[in-house]
Amino acid sequence: MAHQIPTSERQHIAFLGRCNSGKSSLINCICRQQVSIVSDISGTTTDPVIKAVELPNLGAVVLIDTPGLDDISSLGQQRIDRTFKILNKADIAVVLFSDNNIETDAHLYAQIKSKGIPTIPAISKGDCIDNIKQLSQSVANLTHSTPVIVSAKTGEGIDDLIKSLSAFANNDSRLITQGLCNDGDTVLLVMPQDAQAPKGRLIKPQVETLRELLDRGCNVMCCTPQNLEQTLSQLVNPPQLIITDSQVFSSVHHLKPEKSLLTSFSVLFARYKGDIDTFIAGAQHLLSLNNSAHILIAEACSHIPQNEDIGRVKLPRLLRKHLGNEIKIDIVGGNDFPEDLSPYDLIIHCGACMFNRQHVISRISQAQKQNVPITNYGIAIAALTGILPAISY
């Protein structure tokens, strides 16, 4: 069912434009329900509104309604800043032109396009614009792309818009465990059940990996680190692949059969969500740092830290053990991520299971533009424990 697909696995489509350009009405029309409040009052949409929905030829997507980009209210600039942050997770953008004041909208279109985001120009309120053909030609001249003409009131052009969106859709067929195992292989998952494991549930990377392996026809076994040796002794043949939590990388590596491949959930998601080569290079840079290093640890989720939290306790402890107690560590969570990364010698990002891939790639791109190396929890831990050459990714 579409509602069961995680938000992080859906295409994110952002609708942008000036106040009262018809963004909210258009999204309500597409979803056939009131997702966003609609009003003639400028600035009605004050924060991004997110709606998960399934669309023909697109499948499961997330539609994002955004505040107007000409908001001049007392909080207008903050709302505009939040809108532009939303673009970090947008796979596709739709820019709405609603009247003859198209220069502002065309500038916005060019800004978004320059970020490498597939962008569609659309003329909203197509049912009440007299000079629609002239306006359409003007938009086409400025954007070098034929706009889609839509009307939330009549439904005109909605199918055309969805068709245009589907042309940009990223039909990603990559797998979390791509290239590491095949149908029929035995795969062993080593999963600590400590304070970080939610009672009665498995964490998201474990669930998604387990489901994929079952769908692929693999024979999956699960155990805790304490039972790993006993579990291995009960197998006639060693497992093709062992996937562990990164925090027990070293002990699992010590016990694993020689013929078994070893990786972690965090490493798998580093490859699935981001750029594994960039992360590996970042881990190599980590090993060259000294006790004057300033490191940023970035978590995708914004959970309340528990005792022995990996990002806030265990990883900092490991970093200080190898680099010295004098190192400076900053920690951010959720959507908080500094615009200026120049103070940092390295960024260590979590597996980002809560983010879509575009969001992770945008952070990697931001780091690269500022010449700041970036790596991933699991890869950093493997490097610090000396087993990076032995893991598979």
C-alpha cells in the first residue's frame, strides 16, 4: 500500500511561487482533498506543508506546499529561508506563474534550476487569465521550457502536469544490499538490543534491510552480538553476508568466518542514500586529523538522546580516544545543518535513513563546495577501529 512506503523512499515534489499564486489550491486539487488552507489573504501558508500521496505514473510521492517567496510580513524572510531549505530535499520543483509579473517568477525558476533540480514552469489559474497564450509564450521565452497550464478550479491541466512530473521521475531500482548477496544466500543480521533499540520494535534501517532481503529470497537469520558465536556454530556453512550495527563492528569482525562478507546498516545506507566514494575519502581524511580538529556530527533524525547514544556518546568517545580529548565536536540533528561549514575539519553524518537521497546528496554537495570532507557513522567507526579495508560496500 502507498501509505506504507516510508517518506524517505518517496519522490519529493516542491511547489513554489509568490504569495497567492495558487500553490495550495493546486495541491488540494491534485490530492482531491484539503491538504493546505486556502485563502485570498497573502501569507496564509506560513510553513511548508507536506502530504504523502500516490499519483498515476509517479507512484508514491511527497507533495510540498511552500510559503510565498515574496512574503513581506514580519516573519517573511524566515519563511522564505525555510522554503529554500526545503529545496535540499526536492527531487522535482514546480514553479507557478500566476500573472504578468513573470520576471520575479522567472528569477526563482532560474535559481532552482541552477541547483540541478528538475524544474517545471506552470501557469496557475489558467481559467481566469485572459491573455493566456501570450503569457504562456512569455514564460516559455524566459524559462526556455513550455509551461503547463493548470486550473485548480476546473481541474484543467492536472493530468498534463502529472505527465510532466512523471517524465522527471527518478525510477531508482537500486537495492540496499546491491551486489553483496544473491537470491538464496544466507544473510546474518547482528542487532544489539540496547537502550537505543525501541522496545518492541526494530530500528528503521534494520526493518528496511530485512524486508528487502526477504523480498530477494535470501535466507535471513538474526541475532544479538552476545549470541553471534553460538549462531555461527549452528550453521553448516558460513553466511554469505553479515550485516551488523556499526557500534559492534570490531567484535563482529573478530568472530566472522573468513569467507563471509561484513558490512553494517550504516555503511549500506551510506551507499544507498549518498556517495560512498566521498564518504570513504572522508574516512581517510579522518585518520589524518590531530587533537586540534573541529568535527561536526550530523544526525538526520531528531530523537531524544538515550544513554550511550551512538552519535552523541559512543562516536564522540571513540573520536577522543583516537584523536585526543582536546578535539572540538559539535552535534546537530534533524534539519539543522550549518550553512557555513568552513569551521569544520570533517563532517560525520549518520546513515540518514530518515532522509530521502536528494537531501543527503545536497548536504554532500554543500560540504564539497566548501572543501570540507564528509563521511558516515559506520565508515568512520570502521576506519577508527582499523577494519575499513575489511568491510564490504
